[in-house]
Amino acid sequence: MPIRSARVRVKTAKQRSAASSRWLERQLNDPYVQAARRQGYRSRAAFKLAEMDQRFGLLKPGRKVIDLGSAPGGWVQVALAKGCRVVGIDLLEIPPIEGVPLLIGDIFEDAAVEQLLAALPGPADVLLSDLAPSATGRRMVDRLRTEALAEAVLALAPRLLVPGGHAVIKLLRGIEAGMVASAKQQFARTKLMRPEATRRDSSEIYLVAENFQPKAPD
């Protein structure tokens, strides 16, 4: 069910631009931001993963999880709370989370992949990717960059996932058909989901791919 809250108005101050005031007002009135603070999550995005897990049963005690684009750590917190063994990586430094290796690096570099596999250790049961390119404000450019990023994550599945494993990958509306087609070449089942915690003005959607079936080498 959606989380709701009473609305707060923010006036533009001398030291604050109109855009900053709008951002602050959105944050103050975002029920998921408020709920994240109450429940100790580092980001409202935690509720997105929690909802997807509730629907698909991805996170189970003892499962190994790799989280790509982990900062600030909300998804790591959700997976850890479900009893998973988690390792995260991001280009940005992530404040420590007890019991979780949090790496700094570019996942598309071999050295970072090897670090992940060593820290877990081995390939994961669940691959999470909330990766997104820096937004340009140009819809088509952002879609193409997001598609390239998602395709690159799928290409890593043979290295990062065990057979039968699952993946969650962020997409944008407009590229989902092609990404589903790509995922079906490696996974037995694919679904698209837009969690309730997704902002209304966002075009993001998530690909949930289940039962990884690696191709036999030629």
C-alpha cells in the first residue's frame, strides 16, 4: 500500500533558490523519505526493493547478493535485514554498514569484478542494479544511456550470477521491450515492475529476471 503523509509548504528564502525550495518541499512531503528516516533506511529507494522482494521472493536467508550502484546503501540494508550475505559497489564511497563489504570501483572494469567475487566470495544468487547514468534532461539521450548501462549489466550475468540466480535492473520507460528481449536470452522468466515508491514524475521501471540459464560455451 502507498505511504502517505500531511503536506508541508516551503517558502523561498533569500539564501535559497526557487528550485532548491521546490526540491526541499518535495523531500519534506515525500512519505517514503519520511518513512525511510523513521525506519532507519538510508534512502527511500529501500522501499522499492522491499516491494519487489515481497512480490517475487528474491531475498532469502543465506542467499548471496551483489548490489551494483549501492550508494547510499538502502538496498544493502534491505537485503541484509532479510538474512542475505551482501557485497556492494559504487563509484562513490559508501558509509560503512556492519558486516557488509562496500567497495569503491567501476563494475565494468575486470579488477572491480574480481574484487566483488573475492569479497562475496564467488558469484551471487541475486544481482541487484540500481545503476543510472547522470541525467542530461534530454529524454532520448537518457534512455539510450540507460539502455547501454542495463545491457552492460546483463552482459556481466555469466560472471556474477550462479545458474538459477535472479536479477533486478533499473530501466526507463521506452527501452523496456528491448531489454526484456535481451533478458529472455539468459533468464527463464522476466517481469517489469514499477514499485509504489517510484516518484510520480519518474519514468523508471525495473526488470526482474528470474532463473538465470547461462548459455553453453560454443
